[in-house]
Amino acid sequence: MTRIAIIGAGNVGGALYRSLKDDVGEDALVVCDVHEALLAKLGARHALRDADAAMRLADAVIVAVKPQQFATLAGSIKAPLEDKLVVTVMAGVTLAKVAEALRARAVVRCMPNLGAQIGRGATAWIAAPACTPAQVETARRIFRATGIELEVREEALLDAFTALGGTGPAYFFYLAELLAENAVAMGFGVEQSRLLAREVLAASARLLETGERSAADWRLAVTTPGGTTAAAMQAFGEHRFAEAFRAGLEAPRQRSQALRRGLRAARGGRRPGLRRARSPRPAPSRRSRRRPATRASRPGPPCGSRSRRRPGPGTSPGARRARRASPPAARRPCR
């Protein structure tokens, strides 16, 4: 019997444990996490806080920690992993990086999604060439315990799957959120709006799940020419809904690529395509709120210089000749 160690008891690790428990049994599983609260919540029969010790007890290892925690984890591992299957669930951490950090050869990288929590997940994965057929089948069995599995031949396709399958549930929930918000705006109560959004989407998903029709065919089935659904589709087209959705899919794919390549965006830098918001200017203090100088207190031109003021009243040629004819006034000394 293959014994599996799951490193990380968070959302992904916990979902894998619950799915595998029904498939291989509790005695075949060892769960490890540094947080006792997560281990207690999971209720695993075999639970450890030492990742190195957990890996020594297993034939296959699932690394389900956050990418930024992987370096610390790898530095604490001394167990020999050359002949063990290592399955990783970390965005942006490539097969080569895992193999080098853990000194492992049989590495499988996967990307599951939220549906794994209820056994209806979708997992895309790729195996390193060093994996044996038996190890590949073990990995496939692990993924099938949580739902469907899709093996890819290029690691870059995991970036695309992240945008489609990994982030996909958020799109569905966002649509439900918008339906409920607009129902409230149209006059329905909050609870009524939530119920309406949930049932409309859930029923539509069940119809699509039957496989009788494609998504496009179901949409056309409820779209009568000149009707209300046709008006909605026309409005979506005029506001370029498809283009906005496509841009939303491309953003997580590029983000996943940046994480994989170790670019500046992976280190918390500025995201491409987003402008940095300007911070508002601080309000001036009372002392800085000075009133404009009066005419008597305004500084005049420097001593000895000519004023550049525009001609005003009393500056006609006749007025200038009258001033020249009068006795000169005492000049004010420069201060």
C-alpha cells in the first residue's frame, strides 16, 4: 500500500486529505502542518508538525503549501526523496525548481480548483520525464479522487489552466453576486435576490451537466428573436462583454507566467496594465494658509529696476509732460 504524506493542511491540503481518505483510507495518509489548529480541524489520525519526519514515513509526498513558503520548507528537508513521488500544488513553482530544491527526480506539478472540496474538482497536471509509469498512475489516482484530471504535455499550459479552471469558480460566483445585486436594485429583497441568483445558476448548471445540449445551444433555446433575452445579448455585445471577459482571463494567465518566471510582479511589484494611484495631497496647515499680501505690503520691483506694470490711468503723454514740468519729488531711499 502506498503511503502518502500531505504537507500543508490548508484549503488545498485539507480537500486532498478528505478526498483521499475515502479512497485509500486514513492509515495510508500522514498530514503535516505547523499550525496545530489546522490539524485539529482536519481530525487526521496521523498528524505531524515536522515535515521532514512526515516525508520519511511516506512513499509519495504532496506539497500543498503557499509558493512563498516553499523555500523555507525546502531548507528544512533532509529526507532522501530521489526515489519518491513528489506532487506539488504551488502556482509558479516549476518542476525544475522543485526537483532542485528537494533533490527529487519524480516530480509532478498540478493545479486543482475549488471543486476539489466536494469531489467535483478539475486538476491539470504534468509529470517530469523521470517519473515511472507506476508513479504516474499513483498521481493520476490522487487527482481522480478529487474529480476530473487533465494531463498536459507543456508546463506553460498550467498557466492557461490557472486562468480557466483555477480562477474559474470566481467568475461563476461573481456572476451570482451581480445577479443578486441587480435584483435588489430592481426591488427584490436581499434574501429573495440571493435565492433567485443561486437557483437560476444552479439549475442552468444542472441542465448543462446533462450533456443534451452545449452552452451555446441552451442559450439559443431561451433566446427568442426580438424578445427580452435577445435584448440582453444585444446590450452585452454593445458593451463588449466578451472582450472584457477575455481580458479577465488573460490577466491571471499573465500573472501565473510572471510567478513562474520569477519576474518583478512575483515579488509584489507593480502589476502590468494597472496605473499606480496617486496619493491625495495633504491639506495645508493653518499656518500655511496665509492671506494674499495687501497693496501696501506687496514687495515692489528691486531697487534700481524699472517696473513692468501695464500702463494705467494718468500715463498719457500729456500727463507725463506735466509731471516732468513739476518739481521732482524726493526719492525714497532703498531699504
